[in-house]
Amino acid sequence: MSESASTLAFYLLAAITVVSAVGVVKSHNLVHSALLLALCFIGVSGLYVLLQAEFIAAVQLLIYSGAVAVLLVLGVMLTQRSSMADSNPANDWSRWALLICGLLAVVILSVVAATPWHGSIAAALENSIPVVARALLTDYMVAFETAAVLLLAAMVGAIVLAKGVEEE
Amino acid sequence: MNITLLTSEILVVLLGILIMLFDVLLPRQESRRSLGMMAVWGTLGILLYTFTLAGPPATVYKGLYVLDTFAVFFKQLFLVSTVLALLFSLDYVQDWSRNQGEFYALLLFAVAGMMVMASANDLLTIFVGLELMTVVFYILVGFHLEQVKSSEAGMKYLILGSASSAVLLYGMSWIYGATGSVVLTEIAGKASASPAVLLGVALMLAGIAFKLAIAPFHLWAPDIYEGAPTPITAMLAMGSKAAGFAILLRIFIVALPALQDYWLIAVSAMAVISMVGGTVVAMRQTNIKRMIGYSSIAQAGYMLAGLMAADVPGVQGMLFYAMLYIFANVGAFAVIVSVSQQTGTDEIEDFAGLAQKSPFLAVVMTIALLSMAGIPPMAGFVGKFYIFLAVIEQGHLWLALIGFIMSMVSVYYYLLVVKTMYMKEPKDSRPLLVGSSIGVAAVASVLMTLFLGIYPAPLADFAKAAAQVLW
Amino acid sequence: MFHEYALQHAWLIPLLPAIAFVLIGLWLRRVPLLSAGLALAVSIAAFLLACGVGQAVIAQGITVEQPFIQRVPWVAISGLSLDMGVFIDPITAMMLVVVTLVSLMVQIYSLGYMQGDPGFGRFYAYLSLFVAAMLGLVISVNFIQLFVFWELVGLSSYLLIGYYFYKISAREAAKKAFITTRIGDFGLLLGILFLQILFGTLDFAQLGLAIPAYVQQSGTGLLTLVALLIFLGPIGKSGQFPLHVWLPDAMEGPTPVSALIHAATMVVAGVYLVARVFFLFDLLPVALQTVAWTGAITAFFAASIALTQREIKRILAYSTISQLGYMMLALGVGSVTASMFHLMTHAFFKALLFLAAGAVIHALHDQNDIFAMGGLRHKMPVTFAAMTVGVLAIAGIPPFAGFFSKDEILLAAAQASWPLYLMAVVTSGLTAFYMARLLFVVFFGPEKPDNHPHEAPLSMCIPLGVLGVLAIVGGFVPYTYHFGDWVRFGPASHSGLDWAIAGTSTALALLSIGLAWLMYGSGRVSAERLAWRFPGLYRLSYHKYYIDELYQWLNQTVVGGIGRALYWLDLYVIDGIVNGLGKLTLRLGDGLRKIQTGQVQQYGLVLFGAILLVAAWLVWIEPALMGGVLS
Amino acid sequence: MIGLVHYLTVGTLLFVIGLYGLLTKRNIVAVLMCIELMLNAVNINLIAFSRFITPELATGQVFSLFTITVAACEVTVGLALVFRVYHDRDTVLADRLNWLRW
Amino acid sequence: MTVFPFLTAILFTPIFGMLVLACLPREAERMIKLIAAVTMSVAFGLTAYLYWAYDFARSGLQFTESIPWIPELGVSYALGVDGISLPLLFLTMLIGLAAVFASWKLDKRPKEFFMLLLILLTGVAGTFVTRDLFIFLLFYELVVIPIYIMVIIWGSTKRVSKEYAGMKLTIYLLLGSAFMLVGVLALYLNAYPPGSRTFSMEALAQAHQLGHFSEEFQIFAFLLLLLGFGSLLSMWPFHSWSPDGYAGAPTAVSMIHAGVLKKIGGYGLIRLGLLVLPLGAKFWAPVIVGLAVVNVLYAALVALVQKDLKYVIGYSSVSHMGYVLIGFAALNSVSINGAIANMFAHGVMSALFFAMIGHVYDKTHTRHIPDLGGLAHQMPRVATGFMLAGMASLGLPGLIGFIPEFTIFVGAFRAYPWQAILAILGIVFTALYILRILANVLFGPRRPEFDHCADARGLELVPLVLLGSVLVVFGIFPQLLMGMVNSGVEPMLPLLAKLHQAPSMLGGLLK
């Protein structure tokens, strides 16, 4: 990809991501929010591609845009019996929230700007999947196994909690 | 690659899976108490096994997972608290119509997460271990299907917990970005006072402080303590908090000592706010679990004060305190479970006349609470003594003064409970029968609390050995 | 040799009654006869020993300059050692004999007077305690011993005044006595402390040597203060103005007690103290002047009150105060001899007067008002005789005892300063007047039909007889045997009677008695008319110059008021701060608790607000601070 | 040239937007969505650092994998809890959850 | 060394008795009381033997025992008594024994009561016998909680509720101890370099002599200790727990608290404040003297207007503690002798007072002074007890109170004459309030409503006889006490002599 193309792609994807994220937050319809969330996830996965992390981008699409978004929509459907029109209201503290978020953004952005990043000049790995795979099963083996237990526990827990609803 | 170092974690997970399997195999009507006993004995066995782990530090692979005295200390701490918490869970959950097997199994998974946290030497493993623990706790907090408060507590915990996890993770990402590494020992060499690192430090500190229920990141704690099933409240107060301290110490002592000057002030402010705020608000509580929730905020403040010393004695004091806090909590929660079994609620008023209905429980409760307050000859005094000794040595006399004053003020609300138990007449004359497993937990708590208070040397030595590993 | 034995064992004199006190108090209380028997036996033994000591003083030539001293350590710590001991010189010997003799008489008298009283055993226990304390005081070898027994004397007088503890008046009188004397003791204690600090010793003999040397070196300024502080003690104990108020009230005790303590012996402890430490006062003219003036004012002032009082014991009490003033006056003008002489004769005739008054009261079933009495001379001849002797003795009519001692005092006063002499003489006239008034009102005039008096029993008459004889010869005999050679300070000053002074005072006394006869005996001059003519003076005198009221006000309003004010301060300020802090903490708890709204997103706001603060602090502020510090 | 700073800026924006939603959305499901946004922001950071700071090690990529896993678990459990709350309280609004307070 | 470990035996006798009691059924009331009595008798007997066997000539710490306890911190289980602690230990056991008998008629939950009482006594005794600061702290706070429980269960509600009184007492003293704890920790850390640190009191005192404590440090640390020990000693203005607390507490607790517990404050000031931080003590001495004078006069005046008997004695004890403080702060051997002896003396007399008040309250159910009167008619023995205690309290010679007070005056007069004069003025006010209650409670006309009230008899007489005889015997033979105390003070003489030149806060201003 040429540099200008990638620049353009970046801005486009960034815009998609940020705007759809704002949409998630601002939309009054929960279903719209969920769909915008999926769009946002897609934008993020596009950014991953730009960052040459294709594997992660794929995972992002699969898990986030696929599973998580669908799960959320499912949740919306199951708990929202009335109309969707005003299903996603905001509370009364938005002013404070805006202040805090704004200031936090200022702080973080100032950090981004002020930090002397020690960037590596090395090019990205052509194919990062083997590296990731090796890291997962060697260096981060314990974390990997732990994550497995985590998934098991989350599954069991989710079933137990959700089943309690079904049977009654 | 030395997989045997993971034996204890593996055993805990296997035990959990085994319990789930047995749960399926057992006929539906049969009492699930056996599963609980299995968990207790299994955990006890693993605990005994951990005593063989003492030795020079060893790493699993490339130093990302270490088994040193520090890790062993915390693993034993988690296992001890689990054994004791399980002991009084038996009676608590036996009325549940189902899911008892899952309850024990999930609890064990949480313990596995804590154990991973204790050993993890990189941010990634720490994070995953932490998430294993907290996600399981989200579930367990909301696990009491018959109690409305339980699901509310679970939901609140999940929202705030996830947000704080995101903050912690965000902080980790900045550290990673600034240093190019997630391994603690490598970070130590590269961390400089660049804005990104400082931001990372701030966010991680906040994220961990949330798990520790340090003020002003504590707001979840009282609600969740009140709403959660009592054994889970106990585990949150004991295990979760201790695990939080384990990673706090690992990260800040091992990885970020160079920035000590920066985070110490924030830490001291948080410690003071916790000690004062937790104590002051606890004075006005009427629910015993909620009161212990607030008091645990103050307790976390005392422990955090030990970090102010940022040296071996300080950490030694924190470790010592974390251990004795287990025993104090076990005693208190065992009594709370017993009383609420009979009355059905957790209000302090329900303790009226306990000294006459069951003098044993009243004594256990008194000793446990006084240990938290730090009154000799209970262990709590020695713990505070170690911590503030170290703090004063580093010149923070004012902090010790605030700490001691607050611990004496805290006696006020602990004594309110004592007063209710001893002075008020019981509402009904039914004698309170103490279940055998609860009795065992209570006796263990009292004996250990008194033993550690009177003869702290063995545990103190152990804690010192553990603390020295970090340097 | 008995007197040798007595001298070596003089410490037994106070110890024996003390043992009697313990025995009676703990076990014998319930058995009246045994109690009284033990107390009497002990008193007799003490009297005999005291006589032995007296004999030894004469036989062995013990003088004021060469006393006989024994000491045993009592308390010894680094930097302070206190002894107990025996200090015998002629003054001590005289006091021992007088105290044991009078107390013996009173104990015999009480056999009859207190007969049938439910607290008979207790009474004798107290009496024994008193005797022990007084004797211990007399033989004191140093200030601390003196102070110890001084206080014990106070205690026993407290107990005896409050003997009828069920009477509110007795209880209050006892309290008053204790507290009033305590004020004096405060000064005495301070004085003692000063001496201890200045000289490192409290021993009389050692101080007697050290003080003159000190005066030579450092002058008299501080020592005068010390002496005045010490003198506060005698003011309290000996009922000197302005701490005399307890003494008249002390008459609430049983009459034998009044005789023993508040007339004859205890109250002279103050006088004795000044005499004992005269080596100190002698060097300090200012202190001496104070003593003299205090004595003179007290003498006159008390006599003026006694003129108008109606209660028989009260009149006697004021006369006691007055006579004590005389003794102080004598000391103040430098005559230990005169003072001690008067002390002795006063002990005899005042005990006699009180015991006789007791007999009257006893006969009239606790009637105290003299105007309710009258014409008793027929029914109670012995008592009448005793009273007459007593009155003549106190009025200073020769050859009764009082004449000689009073004369010596007047002489000494005349030699010192004429205002003092004038006051003394006028007082002596007043004394004769009110004593005669008492005698005439009680024993002459018509009999009151309501009274059914009877003569006192034998046990009460014997002491009256003995004391009567002593009141007659107690002045003349010592006078002829040169009392002043023994009991003195400095060189003996043996002067004969000054006929001018003696004549004046005797004439004045006779005149006063005559006036009293006119007013109360024959009724030619109306006392009421006189009182009506000078209403202010009369009221002032009758109400004792309102000094009691002043003290009452001080105690109730000033001290009590300060106490109440401080209590208010304690409750609402000091405790208020404490409680306020507690409440504040609880309020704070309530307030902070309200942060916990249960709204998860508000928690989130706080949480992230805090995160923002921490982040901003670490990222912005702290590096700036550190940079500032570093650069 | 698009560099690290750009990606970090996007991440930052995503993080605060998610945070804003977390603090203001009443519906719990929406709150869960916002948490996902925040986690995605972290992932952007991680991947960007991985690309620009440690391109040869891909540590950030590994990290982000775990983040995604954890996020999935959280959302699963979160939704299960939403069902429970909905069952118990018949609401999915966060501000109705105020039985536990003070 | 195979000497019998007397102090350990004394310390553990009550614990052992407590454990025996724990095993008894709660209905066995008489048995419970008997065992408590036997336990305390044994402990008292052992202590009395020690008092007798103590070798004056050798002075210093005797009957020592020492076992390393927490070597890392330099803590050892070290016991020993000297002329300062032995009288206080003796006092503890004496009052403990008396308190057991003073509670003989207690019928509400006796098992718990006597168990707590024994724990309490162990705690108090422990502070006096230990030579190790750490162990001292353990025992120091051990006593607080039993007292709280005893107050709220067996106490009485008058002007303030017993819950309030108990809580106030507890929190107040604990807050004070917080300052003290910090002071102690600072002391420990500054005494020796890491590695050779120790909590041994002798070693800490040694540290001063080696010059390890700078003057600034001593001044600061002493202030912390003063706040702790001073509030325990009810130093003005930290005294307000004392009257309320005593009024709320049951008889036995009032006896022990006023009798011995308070004295731990004075003991600590001498043991730590003076011996370890002499320059600090010297610096603050003028302040302490000033406050102590306020203590004496203020509390005496307030006692004068009290209506509740226990409040009078409560304030009276505050007033008497002023004398102890003056004696301490005058910092010479005579005054310190007096301060220690006065702690003993006040302990005995206040315990007797509270025992008698307890008896009166048991029988008449009131402590309100205007409601009482003429009790000498119905209760002559109790009246005797009151008289003895009262007379000792106002410093009557021949009873125990006089010589200690006199010694304090002599010592204080030397150092602070003007303050001493003010303090001595206190004896007048003391007489006022003591005589006021004696007169109003004991004397006056017989009141028929009290005719049913029995005098103390049988075992109830034990406190009176025990404490009363100590009052008298030690009063007549003060050397029994003063000799002992002096043997404890004598080793301080060089220190005190050196202190003489040390600067104090107000310089020579007030001297």
C-alpha cells in the first residue's frame, strides 16, 4: 500500500471508528447502538490491518463484530419488550461525565504528545502469526492456560446465572 | 520449562473440574455437602503440598512465571483463606436448591486466578490471572439466586470492575509502550520518568487500588460486600484483597522502584483517605457485612501504608497483616454466617444477646473484631506494629500517627457490635447451634489470631523471607 | 529510779493511750465498763509517767538549754529523712503533767456525765486518741512529728465535736473545725517546707542552732515570712482571730470534750507550738509584733462577743478564745514564761469552769441558755462553789491562780508597749464582767419552776474538787517556786509582782464584777436598756461581728461558685470538645455515607474523577514539582 | 506519515468516548457496550505499540488476544447478570439498582 | 538459674484461674466466686512474698526472668521488678483481691464477670512486671476491652449512660495510647541502629546514656508519650473520661481502674519518660507542673459541687493525680519518691472508697448525696471505711496518704516553689469536699428508709479490712513503702543530678 493510501485509509477507518463510537453513545435506540458498535469494531479491525496485525484483525472481526455484537443484540432483544425508540436513555450526570472525560482526554493526549517515543525502526513482521503462536504457547503459556480456565469459568457462570432465569 | 512448578495451580483447577464432574454424577436429591468437604480436604491437601515449595526462586519459562517465597507466601495465604471460607460455606450453601457444585468449583477457579497473580512476573499474566479471579467473583457475587441483593451486587461489581480492569489494562499498555516490555524485571531496567510511564503508573495504581478497595476507589466495596453471599464477601475481603496486594507489590516494587518518588505521594494520600474514610463511615453502619466492608477499606489503608516504607520491613508488615487479616475475617464471617442462618438477615441488631445465646460465637466475634482494630494481644496489633514501625523508620511519623489514631477510633464501631452482643438481651431465647464446620473455622481463627498476636516470630520470619525476594 | 525510767520511756506516754484507742476502737467498744476502765488505767499510767518525767527534769537538771532528746528514724529516703522522737525540757514536762492531769480528770468526770450514752465505748476511744495525739505533739522532737500529731489532734477533735453525729449542728461544727484549722495547717505546712528547703532539717535542736547563724548571714526577710506562715497554724488551732470561728461551734461536742479539748489542752497546742519554736520567733521582731497584736486583738474581740452571748458553753468558749489571745500576747511580747504560766493556770480553771457548766447542763437536761437557768446555788452547792472559784480565777482576783499568771502577762505587755497593755487591761475587765454575769444569772436570782436540778454524781464532783483546788493554788505555788526559772526562753527573768499593775487589774476586775451584780444580780441596771441604747454595738457583738456569715458566704458563694463554674466548664467546654469531636466524626460518617448513593454510575464518576486526579498529579504536577526541586 | 501518535490519539478518543458512555448510559446493556469500547481502545494502543515499539516481538498482539478473550468473558457474564437483574427487578436500567446503598 | 519463676507464676495465676472458670457451668455461682477468690489470694500471696523477699540493699531489678521472644525485633519475655514496680504490683494484687470480695454479692452473669476481672488483672500486673517495652504494650491495651464489657454489662447509668461512659473511657484511653505507641516506636527506632535493636527497657535507658537520642528527638518523643500516659493519668485537660468512666463502671472496675490502672500512666512516665527520655522530661516539666496544678485545684473545686458520690471520688482521683504529676515533673529524687508512693497510696484509698460506695449503692440503690445521710447509724463499719479512706485522701498523718504527699511537696517546693504553694493549697479544698461527703453521707439524723440496709459483714468485710489495714500500717510505718520506693529511685540519682543542668522549655522563667 502506498503511503498516501494508507494515510487515507487510516483517517477513514479512524473516522468510522470514532464516529460510530460516538453513535453508540449518543443513539437513543439500543439496537442502533449495537449495530454501530459492530461497525466500530470493524473500523478497529481495519486499523489493525493497517498496523499489520492481520491475525488480530481477524480475531477482532470474529469475536467482536461477530460474537460479542450478536450477543449484545441478543441481550437487547431478551430484555427489551417495549419499543426500541427510547431504549437507550442517558442519565443526568452527563455534564460531569463530559468534564471528566474531556479532562482525561486532555491528560492522555498531552502524554501522547509529550512522550519521547523510542520507536523501533524495524519493519513489521511479515507474518506475525507464528511469532504470536510461539509466544502464546511458550512465554505466555501460563496466561494462555489461565485464560482457558477463565473461559470455562465464565461459561459455567453464565450458564448458571442465565439458567436461573429460564427455569422459572 | 519446568511445569512441575505449576502443580499447585493445576491441582486447584483439577479439583474444581472434579467437583463439577461429581456434581453431575451425584443424584439430584443427594446433599452436596460432600462436594464441599471434598473441596475443603482437597484444598487442605494442596495447602500442605505448598509447604514443600519453599526454596530458591525458580521460574517456569524465561522468568515470566516465578515461584519464590513471596509467591509461596501468598499461595498459602489464599489456600488458607479458601479452606476456612469453604468451611463456613458448607452451611451457607446447603440450603440452595442447586449449583452448589458450581459454587465450589468457581471458588476454586478464583483461587487459581489468585495463585497465578501471586507468581506472575509479567503484566500479561498478571492481567489474565486478575481477570480470572474477578470474572469469577462477578459470577459468585451474583450467585445467590434467591436473593435480589445478590444480583444487584453482581451487576454493580461487573460494571465497575470491568471499567477498572480497562483502566488497569490501559495503564499496562502505556507502560508497555514506553518500555517496550511487559516483563516486570525488564521494565525495571527501562522505566524512566517519561509522561507515558507516569500515566501508566497512575492508571495501574488506580486499577489495582480499585481491586483493593482503597479510597477513593472503594465505592463498590460496601455495596458488594453487603449484597454478596457471605462466604464470597469473606473471600473478597481476604483473597481478592491479598491478591491485589500481591500484584501491587510485584509491580511497584519489582518493576517501578525507580519511580518511587512519584507514586509514593499518591500512595500515601490514598492510604490516609482510606484509613480515615473507611473508619469514619463504618461508624454509622447498621448492617454487619457493610460495616466490615467499610472496615476493610480502612484495613486496606493500613496495609497500603506499609508500601510507604517501600523497604523489606514495610512489605514484611504488609504480608504479615494480610495473613492475620485472613484469620480475623474468618472469625467474623463464621459468626455472621451462623447468626444469619438463624435470623435470616445481617443486621447488627440481630447480634443482640449473642453472648448469652452462644458465648463461644460472641468470644470469636469479639476477638476477630479486636484483631481488626489492632488491640493486643490479638494479631492485628502486631501487624500494625510491624507496618508502622517500618513507616516511622522511613520518616513518615505522621502517617503512623494517623494510622494508630484511626485504628483506635475504629474500636468504636467494633465495640458497638461487642456491646450489642454482650449488653443487649436476646430477642429470642433459642440457643444458637454452631455447625461443626463453622466451629472448626472459628476455632482456627481464634487460635491463630491469639497465637500470632502473642508469638508472631514464625510468621514474621516467613513474611520477611517473602518480602526480601522482591529486592 | 522511777524518774529515770520515766524519762527513758517517755515515748510510752503517748503510746499507751494510742494502744488503748486501738483496743477500744476495734474490740472493746461494745463493753462500756471495760473501755472506760482501760482508758482510765492508761491515763493514770500516763499521768504517773508524766509526773516521773517532771521529777526527772528537776532531778537531772534538764533545762531549756539542755533538753533530753531521743530520736528514731521514721522515713529515710535519699534527700529526705524524717525522725520521730522525744524532746524533754521543762516546758514539755509542764505540758505533759497538765495534759495528763486534765485529761485524767475529764475521763473520771465523763464516767458520770456520759453514763448510759450508747456510744460510751466510742467516746473513750476518741478520748484516748486525743490524749495520745496531744501528748505526741508535746514531746515532738521536730516539726514533722509535731505536724503529724498536730493533724491527729485535729482529727480527734473532729471526731469528738461530731460525737453526736446524728445532730446536724454537731456534724457541721465538726466539719467547720476541721476545715478552719486546715487553712491554718496550710500555712504551717508551707512554713515547714520552707524550713526543710532552707535548712535541710526539721529538728528543733538543729534548727535552734542553724537559724541564728542564718539570720546573721542572710537577714530576716525570708524567715519572717516563714515564721508568719508557721504562725498561721496556731491561729487556726488556737482559735486566734480571724480563724477563731470554729471554737464556739465546737461546743456541740459533749461538755467533757469541750473542757478537755476546746478549753484546756488542745487549743493551747498553737500557743505551745509558738513557745516551742520561739528560737525562730525571737529573732524576728516583725513576727513577734504580729503574734502580739493578733493575741491582743483576739483577746479583746472575743471578750466583747462573750458579753452578749446567752449559751453557757458559748460564753466559756469565747472566754477561751480571749484567754488564748492573752497567751499569744504574752508570747508576742517575748515572755514565754508568762504565756506558759497562764496556759497552765488556764487549763486548771477553764477545765473547772467547763466541768461545772457541764454539771449544770447535765442537771438541767441539756439546757444551754443561761437565762433559762437561775437560782441553782441552792440545789447544786458543789457546782456553785466550783464555778465561783473558776470565775474568780479567770477574773484575776488574788490569790486565785489566774491572778498570778495574768499579772505576769500584763507586766510583760506593759514593758513592751502601752497600747497592748491597755487592750489587755480592758479585756481583763470585760472578762471579769461577763464571767460574773454568767455566775449571777445561773446561780442567783429566782429559781425557774420548770427546772428540776440535782447535784452532780460523785464521779463528776471529784474532778471538780481537784480542779478547784488547783485553780486556787495553781498560781501561787508555782509563783513561789520560781516557775520562771524552769519554763523560759533565754535567761530567767524573775521579777516580783508589780503592785501597780496588779492593783489596777484587780480593782478593775472587782469593779466589773460589781457592775455585773448591779445588772444581773440585783437587777438595778437593766441590761436590756443598755442593749437598746447601743443597738449597733449590741447586734455586732451578739452576731459575733458577722464573721461566720462572711465565711459562709466565702464558702458557699465564692468557692462553691468557682466550683460550679468550673464544673460547667468541664461539662460544656472540656467535655464538650470531646463529645463535639465524637459527634463531628459521626456526622462526618453520616455525610460521607451519603456519597454511597447506590448509583453505580455515580460511583463511576467518583472513581474516574479520582483516576483523573491521580493521573493529572503524576503526569503534570509532580514532574513539575520535582523539576522545580531539582533545578 | 501516519505514526504511533495518530493511533494513540484514536485510542484515546475511543477510550474517553467509551468512558463517557459508561458513565451516562442508563441501560446496562449499553454500559456493557461502552466497556467494550474502552477495551478496544486499549487494544488499539497495544497493537500500535506492538507495531511501532516492538515490531519484532509482537508482544502487544499477544496481549491484545488475551484482552479480547477477557472482554468476551466479561460481556458473557455481564449479559448473564443482566438477565438475572432483569428477572429479579424487571429493569435493565443501572440507576434503578440502588437497593444497596449507604 | 533454677530459681522459681515467681513473676511468671504471678502473671499466669489469674489466667489459669480464668481458664478454670471458663470450664465451669455458668450456674455454679458460688464455685466461680470461690475459685476467683482463691486465684487472687494465691497471686496476692506470691506478690506479698516478693515484697517481703525483695532485697533493698541490692536494689535494682530482682526476680528477673528472660526468654528471647521475637529475636528479629529484639523482643524478649523479660520480667523483673524493682522498687518502682513492685509496690504497684503489690497494689494490683491487693486491690484485685479486694475487688473479688467487693463483687461477692454480684449475681448477674458472674462467670463472665470474674473471667473478665481476672483478664483485667493479668493485664495490669503484666505492665508492671515486664522489662520489655513490647510486652508492656501488649498488656497495656489488653486491659481496655474487658473494662468496656464490664462497664456496659454491670455498670450503672446515672448522669450519663453506662454505654456512653464505657465507650468514652475506652476510646479516650485508646486514642491517648495511639500517641504513646507512635512515641514508643520512634524511641525504639532511634535507640540503636538496625540489627542491634531491642525493646528492653534497660537497653533503651542505656541508649540515652550513650547519647543516641538527640535533644530535639527526646522533646518530641516525650510529648507523644505524655499525651498517652498523661491521658491515662487523667492529666488536665485530658481527664474528662475519668469521672464519667468511674461513675458508670461497676465497683470492682472502679476500684481497679482508679486504684491501679491509672497508675500505669505514672509508671510509664517514669519508666519511659524519665529514664529513657530525660531531656524531654526536663523540657516539658514546667508545662506538666502547670497542668498538674490545674489538676489539683480544678478537680478539687469541681469535686466540691458534685452530687453523685462516684463523681466526687472520680474528680478526687483526678486531683490526686495532679500531685503525682507534680512529683514527677519536679524531677528530683525526693519528689519522684513521693510520686511513686503517692500512686500506691492513692490506689489503696480510692479502692477503699469505691468499695464502700459500692456497698452503699448496693444497699441503698442511690449514690445521690442529697438522698443519703446518717448511714453511720445503720452501717458503722462502712462508715469506718469511708472515714479511713477519706482521712487518707485528705492527707491525714498516720494514714498512708500523708508521707507521700509530704515528700512530693518537699521535692516540688525545691524545684517549683510557686506552683507547689498552689498545689498545697489543694489540701484545703480536698478537706472541704471530703468532709462534705463524709458529713452528708455518714452523719446526720437517722433515716428510717435505710433501716433495712445491712452493714458489711462476713466476706464483704474483706475489702475493708484488707485495704484499711494497709492504709493504717503503711501510714504508721511509712518506711515499709518509702524504703521500697527509694530503692527503686536510688539508681536514678546520677541521672537526676545530671538533669539538673539540662535546659527546660521555659528556661528559668518560672523558676
